[in-house]
Amino acid sequence: MKQTILITGGAGFIGSHLVRMLVEQYPDRHYVNLDLLTYAGNLANLRDIEDKPNYTFVKGDIVDADFLNGLFKQYNFDGVIHLAAESHVDRSIEDPTAFIKTNILGTMNLLNAARHNWESFEGKRFYHVSTDEVYGTLGETGLFREDTSYDPRSPYSASKASSDHLVRAFFHTYDMPIVISNCSNNYGPFQFPEKLLPLFINNIKHNKSLPVYGDGKYTRDWLWVGDHATAIDLIYEKGRVGETYNIGGNNEWKNIDLINDLCDVMDELLDREEGASKKLITYVKDRAGHDRRYAIDASKLMNELGWEPTVFAKEGLRKTAEWYLANEEWMENVTSGDYQKYYESMYAER
Ligand code: NAD
Ligand code: TYD
């Protein structure tokens, strides 16, 4: 194999799409997927590639510095693509501690493992995958640019902002060859049903209420997860060292408009009478500190590296709904165990 690359969090939603794409696209590179398999990590997401000769799964915790050192010594990585994180805003509001440990301490441990084990930085690359939520919130107009000031407002985004700063600090202090991307809301197959779309798809299917936070007029930019994976590949290959690239779908939706569109698609796919799913919409208590609007200016990535999103709006929504309905077993597996307890604790009070 020409290179060995560490991917952290590869059993999660975005990570599994990325790992599958890279393992298939670069058969002469060895990909080591390090994942703790928390509630959000699921090896079923990667069943179709688990026997590929250029793929290895390792279960482990990025918070464990000794373990990381051992792993770097064992594999002598040429590069790192770091996705492992606690990723759900509502969970971070309930209990920020795990977010600080994994997202901040875990990232620092990974940076340190690379710094101490890479004899030279020549030809190496440390890619940190981050979120647009570090920029805070927008009003009705405007876009997040790479030079927008950081203004994180949830424990999740504060922990990601902190990790971004650490990664940049390792560039400035130690000349580590880093690159960072900040991406908008992803959607598509294999997303844990705590996030809006898979949660609502599952609830519609089971005729459960759809808990819309606040007035429902919060805006997100939605990016098809496969388009995020192609952006990461491009930035890893061609992004300039020390730079940040924003990634976005140019696909803004107010939550309530997205939910109404989803309801229409679900009525059709489930062969229910028009308007049936919309009856499940229930306005509930708002999320604390809820960011009003996210929107991305991805022109740097598009102009410099030639990236473009390929899946838009209703097409992506339909593809997503179809996937979850066609993969009932996956949904049943991830909603067994502690999921019901999570759901009740999160939504009973609203
Ligand atoms: P996810 O929650 O689906 O997956 C996270 C993965 O990290 C899981 O497989 C989990 O087991 C693993 N993990 C958690 N703690 C770990 C630890 N201590 N050690 C090793 N592995 C651990 O998350 P996702 O939605 O796929 O997001 C991946 C990355 O992309 C995150 O860094 C997130 O901040 C970022 N991001 C996500 C979105 C989005 O819309 N989901 C948007 C922009 C950026
Ligand atoms: P989410 O999928 O949690 O992503 P993020 O908070 O990272 O943007 O939420 C997307 C939007 O949907 C956000 O504005 C919160 C809202 N939302 C609801 O209205 N109800 C829900 O049950 C969930 C999970 C989210």
C-alpha cells in the first residue's frame, strides 16, 4: 500500500460515507477506521466494505492518549482525517461533559500523537472535520465565510470551536500541516435518528408526533452527505496547508418548510392520504440558545478546488426518505436498546 491513513469516527454518519468512498476510490491506500462505537457508531454502516483488503477497523477511544500513541507506532500513518466527535446539539445541552472530553481533549490527544510520532511533517496531513455552527448564528441575510468570527453558542459548537482553535494552534506553533473544513447540516442514509430528518421520518412511519422546536422558522443549509465526502476528499488531496474551507449545499430551508416537504414525500411513499403526515406536526418548547439561521459561502472551495454539490433539495429529501423506508432493519437496530429512554428524556418535558 502506498499510504496508510487514519480516519477517526468512520463508523458514524458522515465517516461511514467517507470511508466507503475512499476505500473504493483508492485501492492502493490503506484506511484505518478508529471508532469507539458510541451510540452513534455502527459497524452495520460499513458492512459492504468490511472485507476489503485496504480497510481495517480498530475500536478505541481518542480520549486515551496512550492508546493513540500505540496506534501511531503500529501503523505509521501518513495522514489523519478526524471526524470522531459527540455531534448532537440537544445532547450537549443536557450534558456538555462528554463533548468537552471527546471533541476537545480527544482532538488534542490526536494532534499530540501526530506531533510526537511523525518524525518529519514532510508529506503528512492532519485534516480536521468541523461544523459551520462555530460561527454562531445569522439574521435573515448574510453567509458564513472563512473569515467570519467564531461565536459558538451551544456546548457542542463551543467544543468544536475549541478543537478548531487547537488544530490551528498546532499549525502556528509546531508547523503541523493541518487543514480544516466547516460544513453545514448533512443529510442522507445512516444518520442516527436524533437529528431532525431521520427522527421525523421514523416518527411519521410510526404515526408519532413531530416535535417542531419553537416557531419552526429556524433555517439550516442542507448538504447531501455524499457531497460532503467528495469535498473532504478534494480538500485532503488539494487543500492548502493551514487553510480553512467552508462547505455548504446552497440549499437553505426553514425547518417548517423542510418538514412540510418531508410530510408530502412520506404521504406519497407510504401511500397515505394527502396531508396525513402534516397532522403529526406539534410545536414544542424551543431548544435553549437555538441558533436562528446558518448559511454558507462555499465559494473558496468551489473556486479554488472546483467542488460542487450534486444533490439538491427535494431530490435529496426523497432519496433520504426512500433509504430509511427501505432499510427498516437498520432503523430498528439503532432504535432498540437505550434509544427509547433517550427519546422520552429528551421529548417528555417539551
Ligand atoms: P456521528 O455522531 O454520526 O458520528 C460520530 C462518530 O464518532 C461515531 O461513530 C462515534 O462512535 C465516534 N466517536 C465518538 N466519540 C469517540 C471517541 N471518544 N473515540 C473514537 N470515536 C468516537 O457524527 P457525524 O454527524 O457523522 O459527524 C462527524 C463529524 O462531522 C463530527 O466531527 C461533526 O462535528 C462534523 N460535522 C457534522 C455535521 C452533520 O450535519 N452531521 C455537519 C458538519 C460537521
Ligand atoms: P438537528 O438535526 O439537531 O441539527 P442542528 O441542531 O445541528 O442544526 O436540528 C436541525 C434543526 O431542526 C434545528 O433548527 C433544530 C430543529 N429540530 C426540531 O425542530 N425538532 C427536533 O426534534 C430536532 C431534533 C431538531
